[in-house]
Amino acid sequence: MIITWLGHSSFLIEDSHGRKVLTDPFDKSVGYKLFEGDVDLVTVSHHHFDHDYTEKIKYDNLVDKSGFFNLSDIPVTGIPSYHDKVKGAKRGENVIFILDIDGYKVCHLGDLGYVLSQEEIENLGHIDVLLIPIGGNYTINGKEASEVAKAINSPIIIPMHYKTPLLSFELEGLENFLTYMKNGEKVGGNKLVIEGPLENKSIVKILNFN
């Protein structure tokens, strides 16, 4: 499995059969280079401009709701959650997606806006790769994200939705999250290749565009 961070909350995930999943595509105002190409499946956690721009993308299937799906031969579970701390009253609902890719469970938390309860975390089941927002303002911040990440305890944690030099609006950067997590490993690019068994300990993998 190859995970490529495209910026913000958008990842291109390719399995060993060449199937491609695109998460939360953004429009050009966000600041990162737009993804243009063909994919098998698009997941959209919520319908805001920085998470649901599909005009430049060719895709076979799109899922933007809760439920159980098998799209493009990829099992997908959509779990309801909220974009804020007041059950959606401020920013609406958010869908957490769990993708079963090459035998790994990949969880994309979307724009999660609150710390998940123990029951909600247990409902996620075992997660191998956690894609978690950390930038605050519109989502959980670095401290809250560290609480969620430690509770889920996945072997690989990839932060997203945070401030970088390319992002056009203000969010927290990586520092706060890494301070609470106390570990972080730079990948040296925006791609992460995952194969074979994963280590038992949780490691924060930092993808970048350098």
C-alpha cells in the first residue's frame, strides 16, 4: 500500500492491485496543488470547499455518508461523527471512514471536531493507520488529537489538516501535537509505503513536500 499526502486532509491511497482511493479533495483556494487524475473511489467526510472538490477528478465511485459499502472492491465503513463540540450545531456532521486496503485498516477521521468517547473508539475496532486532523480552529487541536491518537493506539499515525507554508489559512502547526505525542519520524517526502507486519508501538509519520 502506498499513501501519498496531497496536502490538508487529502490522501491518495493505492493498493497492491493498483486501485486508488482519494480522500477529501480540496479546491485551489486551499493553497496546495490540485490533484487531477483517475481514481477508483473518492471519500468525502463533509461538504466544505476544502474537502469535496471533485471537478478535476475522474472517479468510479464516491461515498459521502455513513454505512457499509463495497466500492471498487474496497470495503468501506462510514461512521457518523461531528465537526464541532456541540453535536453538529455549529459546523455540521462529519463522516469517519475506515478503508480495508491490502489487509490494513486505514481510518480517516475527516474534520473531527471533538474528542471521541471510549465507546466511539471501541466501535472503530483495530486501526492500523490513523489519519488525524491536528490543526485546531475547525477541528480538534494538537492536544486533543494526541488524546484521540493515544486512545486508538494504531501502529502508524499520520497528522493532517494543519498549518504548512503552502496552506492559505491559519491552523496550528505540527509542534503542539508532537509535544504531546513525544515521537515523530519524518518520512522525507509525501509518500509512505506500507508492507508486511506493522510494529506494535505507535509512531507518528510526518509526510511533507520537501
